[in-house]
Amino acid sequence: MREFTELTTIQMVDDFLNNHELKFIYISRQDCTVCHALKPKIQQLLEQYPFIHLGHVDAEIVEEVAGRFLVFTVPSLLFIKGEKELIRENRFVRIGKLKEQLDNLIHTL
């Protein structure tokens, strides 16, 4: 299973964003049961897209991430190409819908 790069400072988040063209950011909190249940499903889905770089941010550790990405609930999933956010899913994520969105976008990139 692919692992997320743990981003534990806002500088690490910025570096991750600047150093990769296609990136998927998973924002969670330690006390979020939905976050913990969803993360392995997202990891399994993203196995199909090895060219997308994966980053995980704990919003309790990197509090600035909420303001930076306008995150009001977790988990928040962001798929970003360059500097443009292409997909945003929050809280209750349907894996099938997310896969369909990723497939459609990948074919247009």
C-alpha cells in the first residue's frame, strides 16, 4: 500500500506543493474516526495512480493548514495540479465518485 508523506509543518506543506506537479493532500485530525477509517481506502484507491504524490497533514499539528486551504471539516481531500485545485472532497467521501473524478481528470491532463 502506498504511504502518504507526513507533512508536519506548514513549510513542509509548501515544499511538497512546490516540488510536485500532481499531488493529493489528505487533511485529517487525530480525533476523527471518519479520517482513520477513510485513509486506508484512499491509499488503496491511489495505488492505481503511482504518478500522483501523496501528502498527509494532521490539522492539529499544522493548524495553519485550515486557513491555507479553507478547511472547515475533516477529512478534506485535495487533488492539485500545479497550483490549481481540481478536486475537493470533505467528510463523507464516496470512493467510486472520487475514482471517477480522478479517471476523468487524468485522461485530460
